Amino acid sequence: MSSVSAYSGSQGTVRVVLPFDLADLLAGWRLVQAAMLNEVPAEFTRDEWAYLAAFLSETNLRLPFARSFGAAAGAAVENGLLARPRGRVALWLPNNVSLLGPLMLIVVSLTGNRLRMKAGSRSEDLTGIFLDFVRRHARDGALAAYLADSVRHEVFSADDPRNLEMAAEGAVRIVFGSDAAAAAIDALPHPADSLSVAFVDRRSEAWLEPERCDDATLRDLIKVFAIYGLAGCTSPARAVLLDSDRRAALDLRDRLVDLWPSVIRGRPEMNLASDNLCALQLARMAGWDARLVADGRAVVSVGDHSLPTYPALLELRLVPASRAQAREGLPDNIQTIGHALRDASAPEWLDLLAKTNVVRFVPLGAMHHFETVWDGRDFFAELFTYTRVTQ
């Protein structure tokens, strides 16, 4: 059963037509959320599973409609837009960000578009595990029907001919990955009127004011860094200690090294500890003042923007800088700044951001939080096509 929901925003009234009853679909996700509280697949960490469960709150699942279209409206009669699903969504997932597949499955389900997902072939397939869990617990209703009729999930390599199939049938092609991967997908034959949405190579930073660097803030910094290290686009490639000096950065490094084992427990795998020892040696050769966390869990280094970098996974780089230096030192492909500031909404910060390419400025602990406005574009709204309706 299809349904029409009305929203009122800056573009007037938007009537969203879905191929199911939205309330019924949300009820299905509530059943899944309830089941998640009692069962955690072994392949997921408890933090990952808890984040997914929280993401499934009905309030959160209604937010994309409000952010893209406006406040829910009644039986509105004003002129406006008719929004309907574009059709088939082809989704290529990366190897290094484990939760993107489950999160995108949830978001695309809200739009009613058919979804075909290619999971990363060099990583653990958490998307498939989550999809199996959802199918077991969705039971009857709109969500169960949507998963049965409209969702396809596969794992294959970059040179598999099924990539051609996905590109040829996709009304929307969404790629998470490197610049090269996005270009390769875009080069595949595809419908002339199809939409390409590419989320490619990005870097992120943490900006900290010394006054905010209490243990709670440092724990947040360790957590957001350690989950993906330098491999994640939303992980802080460096932490900038604002309006400070090298001595303060060295003190902060030592506090992080001492605190780290109480935040990230357990010994690392031997190969990871070995990689971190190598990163320590490279850091010191390049001029960074580096220390190894106990048991080789990670490296924390102090330097400035001018020092060279090198391949590493779990090396957190601390850079003392003025605000002007922090802005000038941003990489061209900057994505997220996770902040720990006294007042992040102060006019001076807004003025500074207006002179940058930053697309997300969020509290430190929210650096990995997923939203439907990503890399500066509202991809949720782009999953619909629009007809202007006037009386």
C-alpha cells in the first residue's frame, strides 16, 4: 500500500509518495531495534551494535524527511512539489568503514527505492550479517516486504562484470571509496539520466582548545581515532591544539599515552603492534616527537604542519597552532572538524569556517555520526525525483 506524506519547508509543500505505508515500515524497524537489545552478532563490537540500535530510533528515522523537506504538515493544499523514489539505487561500499552498509540500508529503505549493494571484497561483510539479522526479525509488514522484494546484497571484486550490471540499471549510483574507484564506476556505461553520488577521499581533523582538554575530552579523542585510525575519512588525521605551543602539545601527548590503555583495552594483534613500532621509527626520522602507547597499541606524535607524513594506521599526530595556522594548514580535501571548544557557535568560528572547504563541524565525539547531509550534499533528497504541482 502506497502512502503520501506532506511536509512544509522553504520550497513550499512537498508531498512524498512512497510504495508502502511509512508508519508500517518504521514499526518494522522498531521490531528490529528491540531484537538488537537482546542479541549481538559476534562480528560486531558492542559499540558498533549500540550505535546502530540508537540510529534506529523512530525520531532519528524521521529526521531525514524533516531536514530535506521541512516540518510534517497535514492535508496541505498549497502549491509545491511531488517527490517520488527515483527507482534503482546501486551502492558500492568501501572496505574500511564497517557500518556504512547497514546505515545506508536503513536510510535507503526510507525512500522506497530498490537497492543493490556491493560490499567491500577485502573486509568483513558486516552488511550481509546485519541484513540477515534484520530479515530474521522484521517478520511481516512493510519492512519485511521491502527487504524481500527490493534489496539485493553481494560481495565481489572490482573487476567482476556485475559492476557493469549495477551501473547499467542504477537510476542512482552511490560510491564510497577512493577517487580512483569513483572515477572507474562513473566510467561504466550507465543511463544518461542517472545520478552519480560519489563520496571519495576525504581527511578530517580534531580542533581542541587547551581549556577543554580534560580526561573526558581526551577519551573521546582516543575513541574517535582508534576505531578507524588514519584509514577512516571521519577519523582525525591530526589533532590541532589551538592557540598553544609545543610544550603544551607534548604534555597532551603524554596524557594521551598514559590514558590510552584504559580506553582501548586488550593487547593488539602482533602485526598491528609491529606496524606501530615501524610508525614510531618513521615518525622520529621525519622529525616528529613520538611515543609508543603501552603494548604497541598506537603512536602519539607531536610536530607542526610543515613536517612530512608517511603511511601509518594508528598514529595520532598532535599539532600546536594558532587559529590562522590551523585554517591555512587544512588539506584541500578536508571533510570533518571534530571540535572541543568553549563556544563552537561563536561568530569568530563561523567567520573562520566560511573561509574553508569544511563540510562538517561537529562535537569531537560525533565525528563518525552518520547523517543524510554528507560531504556537503543532501543525498537523501537526491534519492527522489520531483514534479512541480500547482493549483
